[in-house]
Amino acid sequence: MFKRPGVLPGFWPAYSYSVLYLSLIVLIPLSAVFLKAATAGWPKIWQTISSPRVVAAYEVSFGASLAAAIASVVIGFVIAWALERYEFPGKSFVDALVDIPFALPTAVAGISLTSLYAPNGWLGRYLTPLGIKVAFTPLGITIALIFIGLPFVVRSVQPVMEDADHEVEEAASSLGASRWQVFRRVLFPAFRPALLTGFALAFARGLGEYGSVVFISGNLPMKTEIAPLLIIAKLEQYDYAGAAAIAVAMLVASFFLLFLINFIQGRSRRFMETKLS
Amino acid sequence: MSATSRRRILRTEPTWLRRGLIGLALLLTFLFIVLPLAAVFIQAFDKGWAVWQAAVTEENARSAILLSLLVTGITVPLNVVFGLAAAWTIARFQFKGRNVLLTLIDIPFGVSPVVSGLIFVLVFGAQGWLGPWLGDHDIQIIFAVPGIVLATVFVTFPFVARELIPLMQSQGSDEEEAAIVLGATAWQMFRRVTLPNIKWGLLYGVVLCTARSLGEFGAVSVVSGHIRGLTNTIPLHVEILYNEYNYTAAFAVASLLSVVAVVTLLLKKVLEWKTREARV
């Protein structure tokens, strides 16, 4: 069953330890959610996840994550394009800044964004007279999720832009294509799988995001309450089965997205391989 | 002359568009990414150095810092040992289920922080699987330090392994095989060959794991119970201060975490450069 080519020692101890630790920390605790939801039974699960407040929270989470992922794709594409295709002073510094949302703890991002977009905040004070309310609205949730999602898009697209084949681009222009045609017909199709991956990563992260959102969302039931917050609300009422039911629905959604990402990446890899051969 | 200049024009956008796009990219980076970080520091020092210092040295802040350091001190070594074992297994051997193992390691990245906390409440909480037994033996895990450690270990689980696996795969096993053939013991091989080769990647994994352990909010929030001076980590303390409208103090404590984030980014640059050097 196990092939061990070569002379290297330590397969069994390393393998057994990895599997044991993985099971204890990740697999067994995670299975607790599914078992808890299952022991409550289907009627109870269905009753929980179809109650109006929970459905509203799913809609808020899903809608804001979707809007933020789309915005992240557009903004992230512009940033990645400038970083990969143009030269300007301070470029590598700007490139390093893109990782800030990965490194900054979510709660810190949450209070900072809230203070910026609150009606008396640095940005909020200019947006409020225009009739744009950001803090404590779904728009605020979306802004927080753009902050969280942007690096996923930039870091997905950058390597593809770096590898883009200049010869194809030159061939297209020398055959008479305009700059816009080259972009639309040659460059953009090559970036599309990476953009989709970035979109899916940002979207998946947005669905589960908690720390950066709870402060700016205002948490009004039926309006700006996100799904993770309802899990906490259920726990505070000692409704463990209800919390587990909401969690299962979220886990299924995010695993589906991760599966989709692998599928996109696998397909684009196969596409590149057939093109090369 | 005309041929080369025409070709250059065709390969890139007109100057106005190029400058416009660079400007737009800089503006968007500033607005969406830099401003939230800058706002933390500016608001932290709003009322001067003395107020900042008072906020970060006050008793509850001090115990939150100590607890976060304790949790990180337990979490990081645990995940380093796992990362080394998993990378050794996956990058050095072919076996059935190798890809499954690789996929399972990534699971915690796909799980919402709140769900990451919830799973430990369902196992160790009063109504959880082990709750009654733990209650009989007077062991508290949820709403206590062990629960915070478990949730943090779960959330930071993949970091070290994720750094080491691709690095060790790209380096190959020739040097290690040579060491064994020449009579080195397993420990000698690990210490003299493997460790020097992977040290920068390992260090980067440790940096990421440390930063996330110190800053984790959602998962820890679910299992901690928010008991002041006992189960509050730095991010939870920030939340409490903020919800009490004590904004300057909240941002002062948050600025500590932001410094950690900036240092993480700096180390990332340095270590990326070192790993690339080691790979060549």
C-alpha cells in the first residue's frame, strides 16, 4: 500500500503524528458540528435555517460578499495591472502594502473602518451630505469585505500577468489589432481564470468573515445582521443545535466554493498544457 | 527609427492612459488599504503619548497582552512540530492518500472564524460531547485558557505546513539521501541538512502563525467568555474598550497589533528574498 522509495528515515513517525494531530485538532472537532446538527434532526435544522431572521442574515452575508467580491475583482485588477505592467517610483513598496489586509487583525480593521466611515469620520463626513450612508448599512459591510478580499484578487492575478506572453501580444498588434482589441481578445482571456479564482477566494472569505464586519455593520436584525453573528446569538441562548445548523449551511457553502476554485485552477492548467503541446 | 517607435507604441498604452491607471491604482490602494491602517496609528496618538502609554500599561491591557503571548507561545511550537512532520511526510514520500492529506491540511482556511470557535464549544462546552465528564472532574476548557489555545491552534493550523511543503518539494531530497547513505543518523540529517535548507521558510511560517495567533478575534471570541483580566486576549480587549466608547484607548491597544502586522510585512519581504536565495 505504501511505497517508500529511497533511504530516507522517519516516514511512519511523521505520518502517524501528522494524521493523529490533524484528527484531534481539525477532523474530530469539525465533525462535531455535523453530528450536533444531525442529532437535532432534519425538521429542527430546516426550521432553524428557514426562519426569517436566519434567511435575512444569509441574504445579507451572501449579497455583501458577492458585491464585495465583484468590486474586489475590478479594483484588484487595476492595482495588479499597474504593478505588473508599468514602472513607477515606489512600486515594490506599493506591492508590499497590498498584503496589509492579510496581516492586520480583523478586529483592528473593523474598528478602524467604522471610525473612517461613521457619519463624523474622515470619509463619512464627506459622504453623509451626499446622502451616502456607509457605517451601519449593508454598504459598510461591503466596504469591510472589499478590504478583506482585495489581496486575494491581486495575488491571484499577478503571477499570471507576470507570465503573460509578450509575443502573442506583439503578434496581435502587428496583425493590426488596436490596443483595446489586444486587451479584450488576447490579454483578458488569459487573466480570466485567475480573476475567477480571486473572486471565489474573496467571496468564500467574505461569507465567513466576522471581525472586520461586526463593528461597521451595526447588527440590526433582518437588516445588517450577518450569518456568523447569528451563530453567536444562538450560542448565547444555549441553542447549540441551532448554531450547528447555521454553521453546517455555511460550511457547505464555503467547501463548495473551495471545490469550485480547485476545478477552475485544474481546468485552466489543463487548458495551458494542451495549448503548449 | 520609425519601426522601433511604432512597435513600442503598440506594446503599451498611450502615456495619458498609463499615468491615469497608475494614479488610479495608487488612489485605490491608499483609500481601501493604507488609510484603515494609518487611521489606527493617528487615532491611537490622538490625545498624546501619555494617554497612549496609560492605555497600554493599564492592568486589564497588561493581562490581555500576557494572555495573548501565552496562547501564542503554546500555539506556535505545536504547529511548528506538526508542520515539520506533515512536510516531511508529504514532500519526501509517495503514499496512498497523499493528496487527501494535503487537502485536509487546508480546511481551517476555509472555515469561518466563528465556526472554528463553535466546534470546540460543541466538543468541550457544558452541553458538548465531553461537557458532563469535564464537569464531573472539574476541568474547564471553554471560557478558559485551554479553549482559547485550542481555537487558536485550529485557526493557525495550516500556516507552517503550507510554507514548508512547496519549499521542501522544490528542493528535492538528494542532499538528505546523501547524508543517510554516508552514515548520518536521522537526527544528524535533520539538524545538519534539512533544517539549514528550510530555515527561512520555517521562520516565515512561524511569523505568519505568530501574527495570526496574536490577532485572532472571531474564534477566540466564541470560546473565551470575555472575562476581564482572565480570558481576554488583546483583540478582545480592543473590542471591549471600543464598545465602551473608549475610542482612544481602543486604538492605542489596537496600535500594538498594527505594529505586529507591519513587522510581519517587513519580515515577509526579507524572508521571501532569503527563501528565493536558498532555492537557487
